[in-house]
Amino acid sequence: MSAHIWNYRPQASPGPGVDLIGFRVEATDGHLGKVAEATHEVGSAYIVVDTGPWILGSLVLLPAGTITQVDEQEQVVRLDRSKDDIRTAPPYDPTTTPGDVAYIEQIQNYYQQHS
């Protein structure tokens, strides 16, 4: 996976005007949480997932390239990562995202190494 990690895959891109907030998020091995935030900017798209009690109510940032499918009818976002991959990812820090280049590089490097 390359810098394209920040773009939705063609087959997984949400339709025009589709708001992913509230969609259920499924990792490769089960339910992860719900989308709390979503961006669609080319080259910097991501979702923030509220994991609820699964990771002590943590929020995690996932680059759009980790999404394999957006099922608009069922309101589900499917990922190409396991829950463990996401649990060990760098913590989400809303005070540094998206403007902190070092944080974005840390996220990108993590998901590239765990692809």
C-alpha cells in the first residue's frame, strides 16, 4: 500500500452526498464500532471510528484506503484490517489531525507496515 492509502478504493468509494457518520464498521474479524467522522478529500480521506467499549471508548483514525466496501443500503463500512491491527494502531489525537504532518506520516507508516 502506498500514499494512495488516503484515497477511497474505486469499489469502496461512497456515493455522492453519502454521509458515513453512524455507519457500522466491520473489521475482517468482526464488529469494530461506528463512524464518528468521515472526510472525502482526494489524497487525505479518512474515517474516525468510535470503538465504544471495545477499546475503552477510543477513537481511531483509519485512512480511506483501508476500506474495502461501503454498503450504503445496510449502512456498513468494511475494512481490510483485523480488530487487533486497529487496536495497536497509533492513538487518534483530534488536536493534531489532519494538520500534523508527523502524525499523518505515523498513521501512514503503521498501515503500510500492517497491510
